[in-house]
Amino acid sequence: MKLHEFRLSNGLKVFHLHDPSATAACVQVWYRVGCAHEDPDKRGIAHLLEHMMFKGTERIAPEEHARRVQKLGGQSNAFTTEDVTVYVQTLPAKHWTTPLELEADRMCGLRFPEDHFTRERAVVVEEYNERILNQPITRTLQSVRRKLFNGHPYAVDPAGILEHVKAFTRADIIRFYRKYYHPGNAVVVLAGPMPEAAAEEKVRELFSPLLSGETQTPPIPAFPDSMPATIRSASPVKVNFYTRVYALPRKPEHYHRLQMLNLLLGDGENALLRRKVEDKRMGVLHAGSFHYSTQGGDLFFLYAAVLPFMGFARTLRDIHGIMEGDLPCTPSDLDEIKGRVRISLASQLTGTEKRANRLGETVVLRDSPDAFFTDDAAFANITLRDLEEAFSELKHAPATEIKLKARWFPGNR
Amino acid sequence: MVSRQQVEGVIDPSGFFSLTIESEQPNCYQLGLVFPTGTLADPSDRQGLAQLSLGLLGRRTVHKTREELQRALDRQGAMFDCEALDEYSVVSLIFLPDRKEDCMALFREILEKASFARKDFSKDKKRLLTNFQVLYQDPEYITEVHARASFFGPDHPLSRQSKPRTVRAIRKEECTSWIQQTVTTGPAAVFLSGPVTHNSLRNLFTKHVKGFVFTDGSIPAFPAGTGSENRMIVRKGIHQGYIHILLPVVPRNHRDYLALRLGMYTWAEGGFVSRLMSRLRVELGSTYGIQGQYQTLHGLGYFSLKTSVNLEHLPGTLDIVREEYDRLRNEGITGSEFEDAKNTFINAYPLLWDNLSELGAYLLRQHFLGRTMEEVFTYVERVQKLTHPEVNAALHTLPETIPVTAITVPHESSASGVGNSFTLTDWKDF
């Protein structure tokens, strides 16, 4: 496999992972705009725009985009996160030019028919009902999130605020679209067997005529100092949940170090939280960690799910015991984690779409196109000292404790 | 990514099926061993046994503690996993090429010398029991469970759900027996891929499974669903109406199978090109999605359709679904719908060959449903041969009316207008 990259004069960046053995082609457009870039009174508009992107242009009728891709045997999809909105098409390799034509057309040529807008807004409301209002756990997490980020753009998830969504007008969405959807704010990611020269020629032909917009998405502010020290809420089930969230500034060296730290601390059968917290007490159902990298910074979560009879105190003591000491990692531990990373990386990249996804992440979210090929070595080169530094930084980072308490157990403290 | 020449399926005299795929990408070996015992084989008073038992496999062995086993896997660069499916259970290992012998030896040890502590068992049981709290809050799950109970009847394996009562009843010794019996009865198939030849893959496997018993993996056919009761379930606090529909369709080995697939795809399975998606989401805006799925098991086929809709649109949605079903059955699909669906089926075929793991899973499934490798490889030709009259004739054999519809609503009054053919049912009554 080889990576071919180039840039158009209107600012569009293109990354093509050439894989001659692939039978599929994947065409993605990553717009550098997500829900975190919404105005405070227009939360949910990025997601609604994602839906409207399938509602036609001058040349393509509403719904025709997805239908065309499907008729060619492919699948089209899209997702909105805090930082980006991504459109994905995967289809038999011989049809690789079709999604490029469709994407170029809708990048600047969307029509927003009023009747379709009204109905699609109703669809988004039903999506909100289905995924959030009907799911007590998701509602709880949404409420906790808002308290955690406390006014920061990440306080609201991509689904938005329902009252805002219901009130969106067609003019609102056109404004958002024109502001953020243009070649200068987008990255095209291609993966598949299409020859490099032909792919570049096609992209230039289709996207060069598009004018670059004026707005680049503003950087996401760092996590607020005002993140609360503690958040308490009711658990939607008869289980207590404890989470400690560390907020770290965004730094290039964080990605690999924090991923490794995550494996050491909480992800895997031998992880520390598993052995020293979960296995230690019968009342602890789960204990672990995860690392989430965003444009605003890195978030590191430690969590435990605890049966109500136990309360929180003992679990917290066990977690404190791990976090307040030195990094509990020997050279042998490090080698074992590296073994796990090797096999995990090797097995992840099955299929053209997964490769394109990974390339998009490294290019857009990590600003590091080479990482697609160099992550292996980067993980292999992590030293104990690197991990110790990361652990120390983590321990001293601002942290919020979140306690969700099951309501029904009388003795639950 | 994978060509036909790279794929080989061999059935030995015992009926054991070896599927090998030569592939240098990804640069690792993948092994999946299939045992012909899944969740549907759980005794009715021990629903959850397969899931609980299989989850305990790979925790430790007779010779290694949990920590030692995991360290051994990590050092070798191997990932172990297991999953209980409806009809089968799959135990898998992914490992790096340079440690293949050690990894295979570890795999054998995990299977033959499986062990787990009582506290592992107790904690896993607690987790399963806690999961029910989440499940029972999900109106989609509740609606599906009731639809199945009505359609298949309460004693059918597809209706029997694991419940807190059945999971609580499971004893540690039963999990031990389940693992031992499953391994002793023997696997029915293996999927192996790696950067070596077919023979090398098979040799690697046979070298490390000497003494294993192998079986052909046949399981009895499941009876068809024949129920016809519509149910209404009330769950306070939800903000939509949930719908789950079930109807019988022909199984995989029936001559009309492909024809009916095409028709059902047009009705409801085809995502944005399906009739129901067009009417309910695009034209009405009443729902985020329609999920139609043609399901096949041994000797059994059924079609499930589910959606959640704006409550005001619930009666209208049911009317549209029935109306489109009648139209499908009585008038069939149009010529242009037929061509579109057929082209989609044909054009999508290469995508299957792009992802190694998905391809392996698909080919194994085809084998257990009675398809030979040659039939899989000639799928496109068979779809090409389908004719429009054939599809419409197959659609005409569908039941006259949709036999089972289950709906879940926040209160009884929110279902006014859906007709009085629904039996009000307590959500716990399954």
C-alpha cells in the first residue's frame, strides 16, 4: 500500500491510500466541522445538515445519492461528532468515480427543498426520541456530560438540544452549510485500487471548480478550568457508577502514550483496574479505563460499576491506591502490552473501509498522515520512562469525579 | 482483496468443514473454531447457559491462572475471543505469524484444560443479571420479545429468552459440563486464514488438534412460526410507538429463496430504496429508520420488520405497512424495481470479498445452511437467471395477511386508531 497526497488551489486536501489488491473502493469526505462549532442557540444543526446532505442538488434529486450508490452495490453513510462530519461511500472498486462526482456536487450545490427540510427535521426529532429520550442511560449520560463540560462546546453531544432542533429554519441550515462546507474546510480520503494518476486527475476535474469559502473552523477551546470537581446524579439502573475524568491538553506525544497507559490501567484481562479493583471485590461488576482524543484535548476515564450494597468508598480507595503510587509497570508488563498492540493493529485493518476510516482519523483528527504507517513503530518505541511521564501528567491533570447512585437501595452510601 | 483461488473449503469424512483463506493482508493468522451448540440449545429453565459458559472459557486453565494466561497471550501477540450465537458457538484466536506454534498450543490448552474459579462464575452471573435491567428498559427489545413469543409460541427456542430466573438457576457445575461437553462433542468447522498456503494452514491446525473429535455440525431443523396474535404492550415514559412484525418466509434451501429475497428487499430490507423507507421516512417523516431482515436458520425462514415512530403516526404507519404488504403480495414489484434490486444484489457481491473476517463468517454460514462452495461462487449467475415473473410468483405465496404485529406504546390511549385486533399484554409476560 502507498499513500498519495495532494492539495488543490482551493484548499481541498486529498489523501489516497492506493491498495492494488482491494476489491472495494472507499470515498470519504471529512468536513472539519462538528457539533462543537455550533452557535450556543443552534445545537444540533451540524447533525441536521448531515441529514440534509442527502436531499439533493440541482443535478441530483432528493434521496438519489444513497440510491445511486446502493444500486452500484455500495453503501453510503455519514456521522457527526464533536469535531468533524464525515460522509462515507464504500462500493465495488470499478465504480469509484461515482461517489466523487456526488460528493463534489453536494459540497457546494445543495438545494434544501423546503418540504424535505421540514420532514427531515421531523426525522431527526424521531432519531432523538429513539436514541435518547427512550433510553434512560443515554439521558443520564447526556445530563452528566453537560455538567462536566459546563458551558464548553463539548457540553452538548451531536444530537443537540431538542428544543433547538425543533425550531431550526431552512435559513439556519443554509447559513451553517455555506459557512463551513467548502473545499478549504474539507479533506477527501480515498482507499482502493484506483490508479494514483487517474484518481488525482478525477479529483482535480471535479473539485477544482469549487470555490473555497472564507471560514475555517475555529479551534476548539481547551477544556474549561471550571470543570467541576464532583458531579452527583441518580443512576438509571440498580448499579452505582463511578467515573473519574482527567482532562489533558492536546499534545502530539499524548496519543501513543495514553493509549498504552489505557491498556495498562484498564483495558484488558490483566489491566490493573481489572486485577486490583474489579477482581478484588465481588460487588464490583466492572472496572476499567478508556482514552478519548479530541481536538480540544485528551480525556482519560477511569470507571467502575458497583453493586449498590457496596457504596463507593471501598472502590474509590482501591482506585486511589493505584493512581497515587508510582507507575505500576515493569519492563515485562510493557513488552506484553506492546504484544497486544501489535496484534490489535494488525487485525484492525481488514477491509478497505476500515483502512479509509483509520487514514481519515490520522489525517484529520491527529494531523498526521504518516501515522497510518508509523503507528506500529511508534508504539513499539514507547519506553517505560515515556509511560511514567504520561502517568505523572495524568495524575496531576484536573479531574472530575462522577458518582451515579442507584436510588432504590436503602443502605447505599 | 481475496480472490476465489485464495479460498478453499474441504469436508472430511466425518463431515468436519475446513475453510482456509490464503491472505497476506492483514499480516496475521485468524482462527475460528465452530461448535454446533449455541444459545438456542439452552434448556428452557437454563436460558443463558451457553452465553455464561462460553464467557468463562479463556479465563484461566488448569495450568495457568488468569493473569498467567493473559500474559502468555500478550507475550505471543495473540487475541482470544469466544461468542455464543444462536445455533453455534465460535472460539477464535488471532495471532502473529512469528509465534504461530506457541499460539496454537495455547489455544489447545485453553480448550482442553479450561478452568475457571467460582468467583469468576459468580461475578459473570451478577453481570448478566444486571444487564437485564438495561435490556428491560429498551422498548425495542421488549417489543421484539413479545413478537417472537406470539409468532413462534412460548416453547420455541427463538421465543425463549434468558431471564433473571433462568440465569439465577445456573450452577457452576453446569457451566463446567457445558464446556466439557461442547469440546468433547467436537467442533464442526474451522476457519483459518494467514499468509501461507491452504495446505500449510490445514497442517498447522491438524498438528495442534490431534485427538480432537470432529463432527458434521448438523442440528435439527427448527419448526416454523405459526402464531397470529397481535400484541400491545404498555411501557410508560417512552416517547414513540414501537412496532415489530414477523412473518414466515421460505428458508435458504428453498427454490424460491432468492426470488423472495429480492421482493422483500424492495418492500423493507433495502434501506433507502425500500418502499417502506420511502413512505414512512422520506414522505411522512414519521421515523428515523425501518429495519427489515430476512432471517434463516436450519429449515426455517422468517422476516422481521421493526421501527419506532412518532406516536401520532402510529395508526397511519400500521396502515401503510399493511397496504404496502398487500400491494407486494398481490401485485408484486415493478419491472424497474426488479432490475434495481437484481443489480444491487449482483453489484454488491465483490464487497463481500473485501473483508477477510466477514468473508470467512459468511462462507461458514453458507456451509451450515447447506450451500456448497461452488454454489457460493456461482451466486451471481443464479441471481442473473432470476426473472421478474418468478419474483412476483414467489411473493404471491406469502401469507394473505401479516400474522403477527407487536406494538409498544406509553399508554393505551396512544394506540387509539390501530384497530382492536391487539391483545393488551403485560410487558413482563414473556
